[in-house]
Amino acid sequence: MPIALPHHDGSALYAPDSAALGESVRLRLRVPQSWGSASRVWVRSIQDGEPRYNAATRLGTVDGWDWWEASVLVANPVAKYRFLLEVSESPEDGASVPRFWSLNAQGLFNRDVSDYADFRVTSYAPAPEWLHKATMYQIFPDRFARSAQSAGHPVPDWAIDCAWGTPVVGAGPETSIQFYGGDLPGIMDKLDHLQGLGVDVIYLTPFFPARSNHRYDASTFDSVDPLLGGDKALVDLIDAAHTRGIRVIGDLTANHSGAAHEWFAKALADPGSEEAGYYYFSPDHHSYESWWGVPSLPKFNWASDALRRRFVLDEDSVVARWLKPPFNLDGWRIDVGNMTGRLGAQDLNHEVATLIAQRVREINPEAALLAESTSDAAPDFTGEHWQGAMTYSNFTRPLWSWLAGNAPHVNFFGSPQAGPNRIDAEDFLATHQDLASGFSWGVRKNTMNALNTHDTARAATVMIDGGQELGAVLMFTLPGVPVVFAGDEFGLEGFNGEDSRTPMPWAAVEGESATGQESSAGDGGRPQRLVKDFRTHYARLGQLRREQRALAEGSVRWIHAEGDAVVFIRETTESSVLVMAARDASEVTLDASVLSVPQLEALLEPPLLLVGGITARTGRGSAVTGDVVLCAAGTSAGVWALPGTALPMGGHDLR
């Protein structure tokens, strides 16, 4: 059955992205007449901690939907609200009785629910406009590409020198010290490849000197690792990317440094030094706190004013320096943002996040600021500081579970659970909505959607056959910033984060040998093979996202989630896009309770994109008078262009 329920999601059809403190904003609700006729509607907001009720006005009816609107005061920086609907019901005795329903970001309820999932409008500065429109590409520099210059880089004393085709060690002490020699000029050599995929933003994992291949254990924040080409290589890469219209963001560990860091060396040598206050030492100075107890990653103590100056506030601070000329980074992704500033009873997380955000905006208001959170990210993402999350809770994990294959050896960030539980479409939608409900729409549309990253198994390993292609469609069409991890376009595999950091198969793709990309048994490697070639698929998805405004900015309304198939529509007043994804053979019937007649008719036209096999046919009578049935032959996805959503009296969106 189609899902035809009252709807609001905080997007431009229904609410503004942000508002000034003390401003009144207009909020809209739409109610399908097939669900019932609301006699009255209110917006319940929380102002200074107390509920307030504002009556809504019925604007009119269009295409079988009643539209309501109310004005609400933004009394606090985060204005939380929900809708209250009164519907008259007639029991068997014929006496009409009122029934009340509440709508929040988790859904529709006829009982009291927590304020946690209420919708939000904030008074905080919005993220740069380019961010939610972007396609992001994550690069782990050591494994992406070697340049001709890389042959001259000495192998560090901590490293195991590896030929490009040497198998990655996925677990054990060697995982962080296998050295393949990818560098920044190597990335610059591949900008044609990235541009061909439609990449708008390169996300580089750390580029600072370190004693590991991942470089999250920086030994200084003042320079680029010479093994990557040094400072000039970063300047050249960013300049070349900018020339092509591609932005570049870096990866910063605000939670810890490496044990070989110059600051930590001073702290160890002199308990009375300024740098000793940057970390957490025991009273006898013989032990210290570190990330997850890993000795090579000593944890920063953000109670230190000196650390705040040196890391954030100074003119040439760590945060500031790389956003300025000559480097001109376009933003930061903050590593383990959820742990930064937190230890035991001390919680400085929001204070530190706000400090970093204010400094970033001072330097470049158009810079992005994202932060990692490996669990439920919403409590830390009010919109005040981090603009979006790199998280797995509301997209990656439920998608893995819905598309789960036979990979019992895969776990997730230390979880004892062997492999994701396989769930149906209803639970996929419920999990997705529950864990997205704590975000404002502004944060949600700027949050990174990834099938996998350098910290997880690869989608190709976790998912059913065809699951990666299907998942990529959802990644590009649901609200959020799609993130392609280098190698996804070639179907690379891996059972955990370390195992997924496979060197790119350039030899198989391009037949390269001059720069050592091609390996053979004679040099300790193995010939590379191309697993799959998804380049055209990813490029087409990126093109669709650029061409169809609704995919970057439109509201999202779920109209089917049952068993093996989901269907949703992204809507603006100008145009809409409908997406169907099926993990197995499915039939979905759509009717005028969820789509307008012109939208139903548009489903009978060829789709913009088709993976697998989906056909559309009329059900009862013609599309004008009946249904449209979408039939998936197996693991399939389709994307259709539909007319925009009409508002009463020719209304416009609220941006």
C-alpha cells in the first residue's frame, strides 16, 4: 500500500533553512485527503523551555492535499516544533469525536512522544551553498596514486616498503605501517579521472608528517609530509583542482596528536612546559590519556588556553593556516569530532566545536566544516558549529542491513556483532528516519552519505550482488552529500577499514607501468585486476544530481517501504524526482493518494536512470483514472523526472 500521510520535513517547501533570533517564520504542513480531513491544525513550539501553540490556517487544496500554514516565533537559537492535528472520527454510534495526532521528524503519532525528534529551525549561520550540492570523493593518499617523483622519496624507518600490487594486511601490527608511496602529485595526475566522475570536492585524509600510513598520528601540524610531496605539492594540487572547479577539504585531528609530535616531545621532556598542559598526564607524569588507549595517539586537553590559541585562535594557528594562502583549503573534516574535548566528567565538546567554527567563518565564510561521529551524531549537530556529520547511523548502517549479503566476518567499529542484521524495507525506513530525526534539515542535507569509507568494510564485500550499484543510487538521491571512497568506482573489496584501503588498480585500468603503478611477482607484488567498472554509473549519478535540483534541495517524501522495495520522491515547486530501489523482484502500486495525475503519467515515460530492470504499466484503467505499477525484475533501481509540486494560490517555497 502507498504511504499517504501528513507530511513536513523542514525543506524549502515547508520551512526556512534558518532565521534570525526573534523573527517569526512560516511553517507549512500538507495533509492527504485520502488520510482524513483535519478540522484544525496547530504548531506546538518550545519557547524558553515552555510549549506554545500557534493555530494554522488552511491555505487550500491542490492535487488531493490540504495545505496548512502557521507563523511561529524563533525565540531561541534552536526553535523546536511539531504539528498537532485534530481529526473528527465517527464511531459506530454515529457521534463525531475528535482525535489528535502529532507529527514530528520521526513520523505520525496518536500518543505523547519525546521532544527529541521535533523539527528544528535554527538562528545559526547556514553552511555554504555549494556543500549540499556537491559530490565528494574521499582519498587516502598513500593508496591513491604514485607520481613520477615518488620514486625519489626515501622509505621511512617505520615503514614496510610495498609494491603497488602487494596485498593489504587487513589486521595486525603491519596494517598501519605498510607503505605504498602514493603522493599528492599522483592525485594531481588523476584529476581528469575525478573530473570524469563528476567530483566537486576532494576530501583528503591527513597530509601531515606522521609515523603511519594513515597519518592520524601527526608529528607536526606545520607542514605537509615530504613523502607526499611537501607544502608545494599541496599548493599545486589545490590550485589545479580549483582551476577545474573542484574544491579540496582536509582532515584534522582536533582530538589528539601523534606520540612523535613536537608538542608531545616537549610535554614529555618538561612537565612544567606550556605543551605539557596540552595533554592529560598522570600526577607523576609517567602516563597519559590517549585515543582508545592507543599510546601513539595522546589526547588533547582542551581546558588549556594555550592549546586553544595555538590550535585555533592564533593568526597562524593549525585551523587557520591551511585555509589561507598559499594553501587555500576549502574546509576541514574533523576526525572523531564526537570525542574531541571529552574525557570522563569533562565535556568541552560543544565549546571547542563552536570555537573552531567561529574561527573558520572568520577566515572564510564559504569554507565547509564537517565532523566525524561514529554513533548517533544528532546530539552534537545542532547547526551551531559543525555544518554536517560524517556518520554512519542514519544511512550507511541501515543500508548495509537492508542490502546485507553473506559477510559474517564483517563487523563495525569494534562491535561484537558479526555482520549486519538483514532487515526489510520497513525497518530500513524506520531506522533511517529515527536516526535522521535529530538533525535540522540544514544539517541533514549537508551530512555525508557514504556506502563505505576508509574506516569500514567495502560495500562490495558487505552487500548482495548488485547491492553497491543500488546503494549508490540511494546515496546520490537521498538528502545529504554523496561520498565516493576512492576505489568504489572499481568495485574494490575489503572486510574492514584497513583491508578496504586497497591501492587503486591503475595498471588494470590504464596499463600504467612508468610510475610503478603496475606490479608483478618479480617486484614482490601481484598483477592488479579490475574487479568491476562503475565509472559510468557514478558519473551518471553525479550528472543527475547536478541537473535535477530536487536531488540536492528537494523535500523527501517516502511513498512505499515494504519487503524488498522502497520508493520516495524528492520535491520542489519546479520539478520532482521519484526513486525506486528493489533488492529483489517486487511490484509497487502507486495512485493518486501519493502522486498527482501528471506525476503518475510521467512514470510511464522512460526513466532518467535505470539499473537492472524496472517497467511501469497502468493498473486500474489509465494512469489518469487509476494506478501505475512499477515492476522490478530483481535487484534494480530507477529514477524518474516528475512535474513539480503545486502549492495553493501559486505559492512559492520558503527560502
